[in-house]
Amino acid sequence: MVSRVAVEALKKADDLKEKAINLQNVELTIDIWPVQKHLQQIYHEVLILDLEYALDKKVEQDLWNYCFKNYIVALQNYAKDKKHNGIQVQSRLSWFLDCASGFYLSLLQEICSVFNLDLPFMRHDSLFGCKKYKENLVINKPERNSCYYICQHCLVHLGDVARYRNQMIQAESFYRHAVALGASSGHPYNQLALLEASRCDRLSTVFYYTRSIAVSHKFPAAITNLANTLLKCTKAELPPEGGKMVVSEYESAFLQLHALLYLTQDIPGAMKLLQSLTHCLTPLIATQEFSSWKLVQMVVITIFMFNQTEGKSVEVKKVLSEYITGFLNALFVPLYTVTGESVLDYFGLPAVKVLLSWLKCEPNVVNMLNRPHLWRGICKLLNSLRASYSVTPINSINSALPEDNDLRGFLPLEPVLSTLKFGGEKVSEDAAKKLRAFRIIKFGEWLASNCECKPIYISESGLFEVAQFYHSVPVSSDVSNNSKTTNSTGGGFYDSWKTRSRQNVALQSLLNRTNFQEKESENSGNVEWQENKSPVDWWPPGSSRDEISTWTGMNTNVSFSSQEGTYSLFSGNDPQTFSSMLQSSTNPVIGHQSLWSGPGPSPLERLLEQQKQLRNSSSQNDT
């Protein structure tokens, strides 16, 4: 039941709200503090008496906007105007900010006291021997989530006040307390982004805007803020293509890549940037120019952008998948120089774990990362981690790692994060390293057993190995490309891989190197030429189809005698490739014939007899 006192109090607040708006738009000399003070008391009372009703009426937003924010903005504008006394305006602004900070601290304390909240940063009054707030006051008991929401609201605006006072460390502390109180709300992430923007850190700014959007209760203004920030990134100057980059330049190019894909879907421009980013990342990783946190931020931004590709061109996904492949490859390169347990200390493991966790949540993306060198790098990492420790941290197996705490509430990773236990005792640094390795290995086992394409597998020796991938290849004039291929993959076949069921008998005879005498015993000495029964439509490079057809028509029926069977010119113990026959300049058939013996005169005997007859006839003509 709605409190009648709260309803009547809000009616009085409507008149005072209009009066406060009018007074804020007049000269600075007008004192509006009495009106603001009265309005603050009304809103404060309504929030305590009936919190649910107050939140339905958005009292907390009116309290901040009409009692504090609008006047703070007005004073800031007056301070920039040279017509006013800057010292006097700045003094009043400092005083008013102190009043705002005191009001929200007092409100937060009263809410915790009235609704029996014991927060890590605001302990209950009973711990300090204080009495409860007005025990005889009739208060409608709100839901627990509503209490946490209003506490978060107070913390966010305490951070805003500290930011207006240029107390950035204190502002960040308030914002992070607000995140810890409700990780699924996007408002504190948006304020953290504003804080990072004041520090000129665009990568962190974009990171927190994406966090503000990819949560259950996103902050609407963050969408516009993200677009405006990315638009500024498109104007950043970058080094010439192919040149080296420092960390700041790489971050600018990274954000410009995502800006082109997110705002304009400029695929050609994104592909140029992609080549530069892939080329420059490996040396930056090898020299540890990035911190672990910066790598995690880049991973989260890429994941967010990939999830925003719905309804966009397929090429956008391809560019992002290529960047993910290059990013992982760059992180895997230093692993080939790391030995023993030092792999647990590798600074890139948190980013790798976050990215692999997302791949487990989005198994379809694994099919887009079909790069054998990528899976070799993953196998190298998995085998190194498996050999680096032997004890699994059972006691903290479901505990959250530092990167998990920072990504709590991030919707693309929610299937993985929902299984973890947040809060409680902090995991030690040594246990965190082993736990991170354990989870990466678990991902490898999933990739080898449950993933549809199974790019890797576990060998009999217990090591992770790369499965062999097959793709359809164009038919080449080289006989080796036409040979029969044996498939021995560890994880299935691609549907496009098909073997030819019909082949030229002559080519089969050449490839299998069948002895004519064995065929004679099986087929009673009669070998037939069957080239025209299953023709293969191909021709060697550099020749036209007409030329090959003419050559075939002239030579397919070559024989030395119609007596005692017909011989294939491509059967023999020392066969030559078909392409070499095509490239022979003079008499390609006879020049490459096998001189084996068969029924009747052998080809060599026939050839000698023919040459003898030619010499005799030429000598008679000369006579």
C-alpha cells in the first residue's frame, strides 16, 4: 500500500521543482538555496517512507537533476564566463559540491540503517552501537533489490561530485563500489568511461562504454557516447602502412578498425588497418609493451563488436574473425621461448582465457577460425600448461579470477561467469595462476571432445594435437594432385572433400605401376584401351582447350600393330608423368614408351624393324 504521506509530499515537490528551475536560469546573485533545501528534504523523506513508490515516480532522478546537477552545471558555465567574478563563482561551486557530497553520504547511511543493510563499504549501525533510525516511523518495506539500487545511485553521484572536484581517485573508488553492488547495471560503467575520458585514455573509455551497454540493465546514453567516441577515433593520425607502431599508435589503430566496422562498415579501410595491426602486434607482445589489463580490454571490445554484427554484412564478421586469429597468434608466439612453470606467469594468459571462454560460449565462431597455425599455438599452450603443474586447486575451483571480477555481468560471457562464485575470500596469486591454467586446459578438452569441428584432439600419450583439416583443391595437371588421398583426421572431414570414383584407366595404370605380365595372367593377355569411356576434363597450364582436344584426337589411338592385342603406352615399370608427356617436343608417345615385352614381337623389336624398313626404302630411292 502506497504511503499517503509520501503522495502528499510529492505534490508539494512539483511546485518547488518549477520554482527551482526558474531561479537557476536567472542571475547568479539570486539565492536559490532555500528552495533547493526544501526540495531536498521532501525527496529525502519520500525515499525513506516508501522507496518502491519513490522509484516508480523516479524521485531519485529528480533529486539529482533539480537539486544538484542543473545548478552545478550553471555554476560551471558562470565560472567560464569572464563577465562574472571567477573567484566568487568558484567559491560557491566548491561550497555547493561539499553540500551535495554531504547530502548523499547522509542519505546512504540512513538507507543502510533503516533497511538493515550491511555493505562491505558501509557497515551496519549496530556494529558501532548506534540506535536505529526513528523506530516509531511507519515505513513500507521495499524489496532487497530496490535497496541495492538506491545505494548504487548514491554511490554513483558521490563519484560524480568527486569528479567535479577533480578528485579522480576518490571518484573511481565510489564508481567501483557501485559496480560491486550491482554489476548488471550499466550506469556506473558509463561514469567510469567519463572518468577515463577525462584522463585521455580512449581505449579504457571505449571499454567501459561497451561494458555499460552489454549488461542486463544497460545505460541508454552509453550508446550515443560510444558512437561519438569512436567517431573521434576515425580522425586519429596513424603511421604509414607497413611502419612500426608504439603502444599508443596501436591502440588508436585498434579503435579506428572497430570504428570503421561499427559505424560505417568500411571493409576496404578495415582490411588495410587489419594488415598493419596483425603485423605490428607480435613485436609489441614479445617485448611486453602491453599490460595484461590492456590486452583484456582489447579482447572485451572485440567480443562486444562481434556480438553487434547482427544485421550487418558478413564481411564484418570475417574481418573480426581475422583479427581474433591474428591476436591469438601474437599471444602464442612468445610461448615457444617459455619453458617449465614460467608459462604460468605469462602476462597474456588472462586475455587468452577470456577469449577462449567466449569461444566456448559461441562455438560457431570456432568454425570461422580455421587456421592450422592457430590450433598449433593453442596445443602448444595447452601442453605447456598441463606439464607446468600437477595439483588442481580443488578448494577454489569455482572461485572468480581477477579478470572474472572485472567482467562480472558482461552478457557475452554470462554462461561461463554464472557458474563462478563471486565475493568471499580473495584467491591468492599462486592459486589464481594454477586455476587459470586449469580452466584453459578444460577449454582444450572441450574443444577436443564437444566442439562440432574438433580442430584438436588428445593423443594416446595425453598430449593435445592438431587435427588434419581437408579442403577441396582444384584439379591440377600434376599427377600427384590427382592421386588417391587417404583421409586420416582426428576430428572428422569436410563435406567438400570428395574422391573421384571414375578415372582414366591409363592414368590408373601409370599411378599404380601395374606390371603388364600380371595383367596378362589375369585378363588372358588382352588389355583394352578405355580412355574414351571416362574422360577427364582438364588441360595443362599454358595450353588452350582446343589444342589439347586436337592432341588427344591425334594420339589417343596410337598403336604399333593390330595383331595380338593393343598396348597402352602409359603402362610400364618406369612411368613418366602425363604432364611431362604433354611438354615433350618431339614424338612424345614413342619417346617415353616402356620397352617391356609382351605377346608377339616387343615394341622395341617392332621399332627396330620399322627403322630397318625405312632405311632400306630410302637406300632404294637413292639408287
